[in-house]
Amino acid sequence: MKSLKEVQNEVWDDFKGGDVFTVEEFEELMKPTGDPDCDSEIEFVDSYGYFHDGENVTDVEVDPYTFRMYKDIYPYVVWHKV
């Protein structure tokens, strides 16, 4: 399995940017912040992401409603802010 740093380097090279998080980090960022103007630190409206299996980006989209189904299968999330 590739390290987080290796995956981040590939994302910058292959996908022209984006952030890479462990699923644990991403899950923390999805939690409510308590700020009424912002539900969480992750914005789903104009952003998108895919799970990464440790070797390659998958075609499994990151969605707040299905995140739990995949978080124990994949180690990383590749996230793009538009």
C-alpha cells in the first residue's frame, strides 16, 4: 500500500491537484462544526471526491450518505474543491 505522501504526489501529477486524506481524517472533517454558517469543514456542494484503495483512485464517489459503507474498505479519500 502506498503512503499518504505517495498518493498525494500522484494526485498532483495525475489529477492536477486535490487533497488526500486518510478516511479517519476525512470523517473528522465531516463532523458538524457547531458554526451555524457552516455544517462541517468539508463542502459537498461544489466539491467531489473518490476513495483510493491504497494503490489507485477508485470510481467510488465520496458521499456523506454512503461514506460509512466504504470507510472500512478504503484507506484514503482524494478530494477536489471546485
